[in-house]
Amino acid sequence: MSAPFRDMRLAHTFNVTLPESDDFDFWRERARALVQCEVPPDRIAWVEPGSSGDLFSHGDRRLPVPPADAPPVRASKAFVQLAKSAICHSEPERFALLYRLLWRLQTNPRLLEDGADPDVRRLDELARTVRRDIHKMRAFVRFRLVEGEAHGEEHYVAWFEPEHHILRANAGFFTRRFANMKWSILTPRGSLHWDGQVLEEGPPADRSDAPAGDAAEDLWRKYYASIFNPARLKIGAMLKEMPRKYWKNMPEAALIPELVAGAQARESQMVAAGTLDMGERPETLAAIDKAIHACRMCPIGLLDNNAVMGEGPRDAALMIVGEQPGDQEDESGRPFVGPAGQLLDRHLERAGIDRRSAYVTNAVKHFKFVQRGKRRLHQSPTAKEIDICRWWMEGELAIVQPKLVLAMGASAARGMLGKTVSISKARGAPMPLEDGSELWVTAHPSYLLRLDGPAREEQARLFDADLAAVKERLEELAG
């Protein structure tokens, strides 16, 4: 690269104007060329359509051209997948974040493995938020029948208000799911129109452009009311999964206030009929301890074992949740005293977290095992067993009221969320819980014990990074 060009590259900021806010291919092409020309992140202004860039920068027409002998740009498959999601976010700085990460990947190809890195964590957060918005659109779009302009053909129209630029990302789902319908999806960010064969994009729309309802909705409301289960009602979780802003587009939403109001009476009827038999949730930790020793709600409680209650301060800011007691925990009646617990103690000390200040417990309260001679071999709990024991976990959570919960392992994460999650995808960033606390997910220490060599060193590094992030977040919450 010539000295004059290098001086120009360092002296000016280059504007890169995207043709569309979610045009990943365009961004990738421009980003690759800029990396090959060694243009650092602070010398690029990424401009969305309809916005103005740096008045003193060079526009697209003066972007440098990579030399013929420029080395290839390195980007992992994981980065590309995350970037495709994150670029659909409405955050204006997303393009700069993606380019900064791409720039850093050239000298640190394993950058994405560092869950404590602020840029990596932000990328994960943006991608996760976009995926959630995509899911919300798929779940809450409601088509309403209108008469077509030609020969009275049926046409269906839906209105949706996405938070991010997800319309194109969701187009394939709706054309496959409703391939035989003629439909339009109208949003403030643009519109999609499908005639059964060809998908066309249209301009942004207004709520008044969509129909208010159709005759089939009465039948749907009757069905929804008939399947509403008051025993499973958790208003906080419901509002988290189905925020009120989506209600106006859903015909069944008009029934929700009335159904919620009558849920308590209906639940009492179900309890009286014997449908529910978990009893009243204990209001103290001592009462939970007594109750779990008597619990026989799942096959684990019927084994020759002892329930193991959590331990720690009643007002701990941090709750650490493991999978289930092991053999040594079952014998001692205390959580995390075996090999996994000893390893956890070493890593907590390294991160500067005092275990004595945390409340430590398990998602499942009894040790699940199979007998092999004199040995009791650990068995993983099933999803149903975890879900049943969640009753006790929720009781501990309601009493301790921690600011942050660290779930170690997939079973612990399911015990907190009620669903299975991937540790590799969920770790490194907080997830809000309905009680206002934060959930952080990491691997279980026993997983590290099953590894050796470089694999164990790598997982130990990731585990340390997760604990360091938890320590930092606890300090932020305390301040």
C-alpha cells in the first residue's frame, strides 16, 4: 500500500451508506474491502438510508479499493450467523460494532469465545433481541379476511409493529407457512404481499390500512376461552412472552382481563377436585426444607436418598443453582461439597466471589442414581422431574429474592426458565426474570471434571470469564 494512500486512510473518515437497513450482503462486501485496505474502525461512518453521515467524510464513491495481493478476510461461521441477526436490530451503532469485531477477528480469530468481552456480549445481546422479535412476529401476527379486488377472491391482511428490521428476515417463514393463501403483512417499516406465487415488498403502512376483524374471530375466541388453564397462569411470565402492545392485534386478547380475573376461583375449584396436589407453597426456607424431605411427587423422591436443601444467607444478592445433589451431598445433606463443589469453590475464589455470601441450591432436591454393586452412579434428571421440582426452586427464589441467579448447567437453566436452553448460546449475558432479578447461565463444574487436556483448559477459561462477568455485574447492582 502506497504511503500517500495510507496517509489519506488515516486522515479521513469514510461514509458507507447502506441501501437498506438490513442489507447484510452489502455491509459484508464493503466491510471486507475496508479491512483489506486496513481502514480502522474509527475511520468509518456507517450511514442508514434516510440519515446523514459525517459532513467532512468521503462518500461511497471514494472508498478505497483493495490491492490485488490483499490477504483474505477471516470471519468464523459463528460470527456470520450472529452478524446476520444483529444487523436487523434498530440500534444505529450495530454496523460499527460488527466492523469493529470483524477488524479484531483478523488478529484474534477466537475472539467470540471470550464471553466477557464487551463487544462480544453486545453482539450476542443484539442477535438474541432480534431473534426474539422474529419469534414474536411469528407468534402474534393475526390475518383477517378481506375481499379481494378481482372476482371476490379471498385475501388476508395482518398488521404488526416490529421493534427491529425483521420483515425480510421473516418473509420466508410466512410464504412457507401460508403458501396457499393470498396475504399482506403491513408494518410501519414496510409491507409484504404474497399472491400465492410471487412475494413483493411494499412501502410502510398505517394501522388504519388493516381490517379490524372478521367473522371467524368469534369462533377462535370461544376456543381460546375453553383451553385457558388458570392453574398455569403466571401473569408476569405471560406479559413477558406476550407484551400488552401486541394485544390490540389479537382477537383473543380482549378475553384475557376477564379470564385472569376469574382464574383464582377456577384454580380453587381445580384444587378441590384433586387436579392439583402440590399443596400450599411454604413461606420459609425451613418449611421448604421440611417439605422436600416429604416430597414424593417424582420417581427421584422414591429412591433411597435424602433431600438436600439450599444453604446461605436469607438475603443473599447471588443465588447459585446447580443440577442436583451428588453422592457426597446426599450423604452430608449439604449442597456442593463433593468434587464439583470443591472445584466451584476454587473458581469462585479466583473470581473474587465469597461463597459464604451466596445462597447455593439445586434445581432438583434429591440425588438421582442407579445402583451398581456398592456404587451409586449419577443419572441426569428428566425434563419432567426438573419441572416438578421447580415448585421448590420458585419458593426459594421468592424468599431469598436475589438480585442475580447463576444457573450452572442445562438442568439448572431449565429449572429457572421452565424450558431447555443451550449453554453455549445462553452464557455470557443476563436474562431478565419475571421477579426483576437477572439470570446468568454457565456450565456445571462437573462438566469440567469430565474433560482433560486443552478441552478442560478452554472450558475452565470460559467458566472463569462467566464468573468474572457475574462478579462485575454484582458490583454494578450493589452500586
